Amino acid sequence: MASSKKSGGNSRFEKSVNGRRSSKHKEGPVVMDTKAVFAALYSVCEENATFFSGGAKGSQGDAARRLVDAMKLIQEHGRSLEPVISGFAAVYHHFDFDPHIPANGYRSLVKVVRCCLLHIIQKGRYITANRRSIFFRVAHNAGEMEAYCNALCQLRALLYLAQRMLHDNSHGNLFFQDESGLSESFVREYSSMHKGCFYGRCLGFQFTPAIRPCLQTLAIGLVAFGENYKRHQSGIGVAASSFFTSGKYAIDPELRGAEFERITQNLDVHFWKTFWNVTETEVLSSLASMTSTQVKVNRALSVPPVPFDLPLAANHRASVTIAPPSAHIGTAPVQMRLISYDLREGQDSETLLSLSRSEGGAISLSLGLKTKRLPSSPCLLIHFHGGGFVAQTSKSHEPYLKSWSQDLGVPILSVDYSLAPEAPFPRALEECFYAYCWALRNHHLLGWTGEKVCLAGDSAGGNLSVTTSMRAAAFGVRMPDGIVAAYPATLLTAYASPSRLLTLMDPLLPLSVLSRCLSAYAGKSPQTETQVEKVSTLSLVRRDTALMLRDFRQGASNWIHSLLDSNRASASPSTAAETPPGATGPHSCKPKTNEKLEHPREFPLGFEPLRSEQLTEMKVESSPVVKDPFCSPLLAPDSMLKGLPPVHIVACALDPMLDDSVMFAKRLRNIDQPVTLCVVDDLPHGFLSLSQLSRETREAADVCVERIRAVLKLEHPDQEQSAV
């Protein structure tokens, strides 16, 4: 078993990627140990609380009282959190993949809390240094402190839930494999806990500062888009209105946070398909194309659904018939995209040209009259895109795929599999497997000799990379030489885990959104359309208002439903835990007077997290689909995993799906399958799509490139270190 190593240390600024420091900013204050962090927190809060409550000039008024109250409440949270964090620090190493890779959901939760504390300390020191200035705005700084105080309160609640997981779970296991108990508690708490504080002033506080402006832009765009989504039937109308209404969300973070929470808890999967596919509109895709690597070949293909034979790996004289995909929507052409930095033999053949499909009214060709044709490459990369199984295409991922094609010097075939909910499991898997087999049989058309092939994918695509290989093993055809999976989804059930608690604050993967996507893939999502959407224009947003409002009222998805035992249907998640005497918070709520709690308290007496005014509706339903090994490979028996090629996983420390990667790597190692795990810091799920935005995301994307290079045994072009 091989493993990727990274340096130790708990600071979010001290970790490294492949031995290199990934962030060099703010190294001074964050080298403090945990005791020093809490000591600094108490000191700065006490000093400022004393100043603003002591009658100092300019410190009077409601804003000053708010600031003092926030400082005192932060101290209270800190005193309760300090022993909890110390307790986690003593044991969380037991859940690491190995001593060289200190990463698991418990570490991530502690890391996020530490990051929140450091932000509060930094803000408190700013207040100390500037509070006597005539330009100092008490109200603004009180708002900042209140926002981080609310975030700290909710993080405290998550650590209490994680304590239960730590106590009740088996040694070294990050998932509580039960659909009731802890998992039910997780859903119940998520449905009622306030989340808006994480999407306003505190948005993305846990990530590297370099990408926070991008996350803020995405959040502003999302809430503006959501506000106008139900008002216009024209895609242009939604986009234009969103542009003109986004300003209020930029200047009012509390309004943005509240609206973000409302949208993530209520709008249906079609809204998310629409929003995520906005990046594929002609205007935006043209802008992305101008700033990305220029390649000689970028051709969209439509492969006819015809059966063909492929030789068996164990006996080339025998063969197996590969049938075209047929699940749910019948036989239809399989869509792909061929990207190649250089024009290679076969890529301009008449046969391949006949398979080309138009995009925006024109066939995508990048060939000049004087383009030099190179020999076929010995290697091919087959790519499956992410998007929660419901959105995006190869075009969304073009920018980094073009860069990879140049860096690796190999052609890339990216598969545009059909999307849920119109085409749920196993349609995407059928198409990915068919595309893989078609590439093996037609290597001469792709500029590839057929020697080495690597499968790569991110998120949902990482899942499909693994399951496509499992399907290849089941059919007995040639296996890929390796798999590179970036932050893959390996467990589509909703078993509780510490990293999945991060869905409460993650701007890209809120649990309610993730659940809708996975429910759609499992085939349990309500459908409002009858055909598979493969368009990449704003026509995706042309929804009938009545249909949108109907879907607006639908409950949460099967991913959440699978958490709840059908025998507990009477235990409605709307019965929020009773607020104890003395608990405060503008978002707190109590159960109805005629309701009695049927579950034990999740939190110590005297503490209650902030509650949302609007609860997420969660229906009781169960589906066996998510436990299918080809849907959740983490649940596959050893016999199915033993046939896999070497698997290289690149995960994110702050990703709600981190535990998927850690536990899947452990599964493979335990059955002596070759596997590596690299965990990058301070970046969100989906960093590959942000790889052009910062040095940190580029470095993380480079880790994926190095893993692919290792699979294909390619020589590095010049310097840099190779994969460890």
C-alpha cells in the first residue's frame, strides 16, 4: 500500500500539499497551541467588553451593548468548548488513514472551530486597536462579532453531536451505519438548526482567503437567481433580473444569509440543475474559453447506441457483448467530448468527424490548415464530470481538462452521461461503462494506441470512475490501469459521520441540497420533465411557474429519507428540542405546546443551538437503491473491490465527504488493494472547477495531475516533485 504524505500540525495554515506549504498568509498568530488560542480569546473578549461597558467616550448606545453581549457570550462558548476540543485532540488520530495523513471528520470539525476562534481573536484585536478612532463604527463591529458568535454557537452544537458519534461508534469507523439513532438525530437537528449565520458575514471563513471572494460571488448570484427564478419564465429574464437585484445581497450579508438558507432548504432539484448549468451559457462559456488553454482538438461526439463485442481480459479468444445503455429512457446516443492539446492520428478521420455533434449551431473544431498531426499517444485519460449526478457536463469542466491535456500530453475523453432525475441510477453508470468500452474498441479514432488508460472523475464523477471499473471487472473486460478520484462520493446513504456535520455550514454542499441530488440519482425525486436535459443554455431555466411552486412544496429527498426508520414516522423533525431556561438567541424556537419530545436531549442542559424560523420538511421514506454496491462502492463486498486497479484519492480536509474518502481508502488497504490518499487543506469540495482562481486551487489540481501521471507512467516534463 502506498500513501501520500503531508506535514503534520493542526493549524489551517500549517498543512502542506505533497510537502509544500499550501498557504503562507497569517502564519504569525496561528502557530499558537490550543490553550494559547483560548487564552487569547478570553483576554481580547474581556478587555473589549470592559471597555465598551465602562462608559468610555463613544462606547455608549445599543450597538455597544450588543458588542458587550457578544463578547461575553463568546467567552461562555469558549469555556465550554475548550475541554471538548481537548478531548477530541486526544483521540482523533485513531481515525486517520495512517500517521502521515492526519485527516478525518473529527479533525475537520476541530479545525473549523479553531479557525472560527482565530477569526474572532483577529477581529477582537482590530477592535482593540481602532475603537478610539473617530472612524470606528461600533454597530458594524457589533454585527461582525454577533455573526461569529452565532457561528461559534452552532459549531459548539456540532461538536456535541460529534461527541455522541465518538462515544457510540465502533473503533476507527467514521460512519454510524444505522438509519436511526445517531443518523436520525443528525437529520432532526439539521432540519431545525439555524444556518444563515454561515452564509452571511462568515461565508467561507474556514477556507483559504484566496477563494472567499469567489464563494461570496457565487452566494450573491445564487440568492439573486433564486429570488428571480420563480418570477420569470424566460432564462434571459432570470439572468438579467438577477444581475440587477444582486446588489442588495452584496451590501447586506444578513439578508444574504437568510435568503441563502431559505433557498437551500426549499427549492427543488431543478433549480439547482438550472443554477449550476448557467456556467454553460454561450456568453459565460465563451469567456471561460478565452481564458483557458487553447487546444487543437475539442470535439463533441455523439456515439450511436449499437452493441459490439469486446475481448475478455482473461481470454482474448473469447468475447462479451457490450449492450448500449437502456435504463429508464431507452436507447439513445452516448455523448462524449474529445479534448487533445495536439492533433493526433485518427482525430481528424472521416469516421470521427461523422460522430461529431453540433454545439450552439456549429461543430466544435479547433483544427487549422497547417496543424501538424502527431502519432497516436500511448495513453488516454477518460474523465467523468461531477455535479451531484444532476447537473453540469464536460463543458463545465473544460478549463481544467484543457490544461490537463497540455500538462500530460495525452488526449482526454470526457463523458456527458445522462443526468438525474430524468435518468436516475443506473443510467449514468451504464453510459460511462459503454463509453469506456467504446474507447477501448475504437482507440484508433481517439489518437490513442490503446496501451494505457486512466479513469478520473471528481465528486459524482469519482463515484462513476470506481463503479465503472467494478462493472468492467464484472464483465471480465480489460481494467483501466488506475483510477484518480477527486473528493469522490463513495457512500450515497445518509449514515451520519463527523465530516458530514460540515453540511450545516458548507456553501457548496448543504445537506438539504446534497440530499435532493442523491435522491434524484436514486430515482425518488419528483420529475417535472419527461426528457433528459443535455442543453447547455439558459433555456434550462424556462420552468412553468405552477410546476416550480408545486416542487417548492416537496419534502427533502431520499438521501435524507433513508436516515429515518419508517417505524418512526410519528416522530416529526419539526419537533425541535425544547429550549432550556436561560437559553437565548433570536432564532430559537420551541415545540408546539401539545407536542412531547420522544427523543433524548442532544445537548447539555443550559445549552441550545440557534433555531431556524422555517424548518426543512423531511418525509419518512427508504430506498434500497443507495445501498447497491454500484451506487455506494463503500458498501461493496471485498470480492467486488479486489478486482479494482490502483486507486488514487485526492480529498479535501474541509469537505463534508472527507470521511467517504478516508473510509474507502481504509477498505481498499484492508484487502491489500493498492491505494493512495492525499488530503489538501483549506479548500472546498469542487476545487477542480475553481482551479484557475488561486494558487492554492492550482496546487491541489496539480496533485490530481501528478496522480494521473503516475498511473500512466508518464515522465514529468521538467522539475517539480513526482507523486509520493
